[in-house]
Amino acid sequence: MAKGDVRPPASGLIRGLNKGFIVTRKAMPPKPSNRKGRKSQRIGMVREVIREVAGFAPYERRMLELIKIGSAATLKRCLKFAKNRLGDHRRARRKREELVDAIREMKKKAQT
């Protein structure tokens, strides 16, 4: 079974989709592995400080330039570029959104 799949409650029958002996499920505490990948507040602050100090990587600066042009073609080109650099479509989409938000924040700071 895939992670997250939940079997229907057992019927007490020996055959069928919900076969099996009827038992009361024991409530288990959440596993630490369930928290994997969730960004804590501390980590968010640390990454924000690092971004302020170190700035953007060269490939991120190129992506920023493509995003600033703003046409649909350059946004797609930006996604393809990120996909080549990061190796995965999902990571590329997330990076592009992150940089779009960064540009939005820069514009907001420039106005104030």
C-alpha cells in the first residue's frame, strides 16, 4: 500500500476487500518522520538572514531577469532554465514562485 492509504475497517470475513479480524485500532502518537520537510519558524528566519547577506545565486539572478521581462514566453523560458538547473519540474515551479515573490517584495520596498 502507498503511504497514506487507509484500509477500510475489517468486516470479520476471510475474503474480500475489507477482509480480516475485527480489532480496535490503537491510537499511536505522531512519528517525527511526519514532520519531515515542514519549515520551522527558526529555519525560515535563518534562511531569510542568509538571503539578505549572501543575495541570489547567479542562476537565480538570471531567472530574476527573465521574470522581470514579464512575457509569457520568458516565464516559460525561466521555468525551463530552472528545471535544467534544479533537475525537477516541481522544484523549478517552486523556485520560480519564490523569485516572483522576491521581486514583489523588492517592488514593495522600493515604493515605501
